[in-house]
Amino acid sequence: MSVRRQVTPRRAVIGAVLIVIAALAAWWLWPSDSAKPVSRSTAGPYLVALRVDSPHTGDNTVDLDVTDQQGNVVAPDRISVEPAMPQMGHALPPSPAAAAVTPGHYRATVNLPMPGQWEIAVKLSGAPGTGSATFSVQAN
């Protein structure tokens, strides 16, 4: 014997409200494309975090956070940012040296002339030593 429940107008409204609430919660919690993805890597005595907001063809702003291995802010004497697209055989000259924005936070502009997978090499030198880290970036 099966028991069938009749769908009343009240139950239909409650079900619709629950579906709307679930959809709004999913939309609100879904990761946003506007968030800057962060990649981290060790570069000799340094730890480097790189962020590029929505990589695209043309000029892109690259934000770098540089610390030592213990997480303390450091100020390398020189930071260069060098884009390359190895699968296409493209290597571009280094971008102008990254400029300090705040202690440990640097910014550079990198030109990516075509869409695709780019590798951005960050090279650092200073009193603690030298280091290099390579980050992959997908430009649209």
C-alpha cells in the first residue's frame, strides 16, 4: 500500500521558496572570476606570490608579494618579470623592473601579445641571494 501526499498550494509555495533560497546561496557562494588567483613559489631564499587579474592579451598588471622563507617581508635589490610562451617559441624581453608599492609588495606591467598559456619568470636578487620562480598564466 502506498501513501500519496497531495501537493497543496502551501507546500508548493514552500518548495518554490526553498529552491529560490538555494539558488541565491549558490550564486552568492560561487567563486567569482574577478578574484585574483594567487600562485606561490619558492625562489632561492625568497617566497613569491604572484597575482594577475583576468590575464588577457595586451598589458597586464602583475602584483608580487615577496618574503623570506620565514614569511618576513624582504626588499630585494632587483625584481624582473619575464614573460615567455615556450610552446610557440616566444620569449619577450623582461618588463621594466617591478616597482615597490609597499614593503614586500611590488607591481609590474607585462605585455602578453597573444592569447594562450604563458610562463612568467620572476627573477630576484638582493642581500639574501638570488632566486627565480616561474608561474603559468592563461591569457584570454
